[in-house]
Amino acid sequence: MYFFLLSFSEMGLSVPLVIILVIFGGFFLISFFITSPNMDTKGLLRVLYSKPVRKADGSVEYPESRNN
């Protein structure tokens, strides 16, 4: 029994396109691993449930109390 196989050219993939896909895929993985420590539940809920206070210098502060 033969398996149903497609070549890269039949799928519309060429060598430059595969290289571009690998580069962007690698960039995605690297950026995901760099930013994943900032994606904790406590930090996300703090941003979603609090009212941010913008300071005069442009920075944003998220107060811990919810009485604002």
C-alpha cells in the first residue's frame, strides 16, 4: 500500500518560502518565550479588573485597592 504523499511544490511551497516560514516561526517562538513570564494570571487579572492611573510622565500605575 502506498501512502498519499504530496511534494513541497505540489503544496505550493518553494525553498525561499520555507526559509521565510522557518524564520518567522522561530521569531514567534523566541518572542513567546521572552514574554511568557509576563503572562501570569495575577498580572492579567490586575490589568483587567483595576482602573489604571496615568501619571504625568506617561507611565501607568495599577493600584491594588479597588475603591477608585
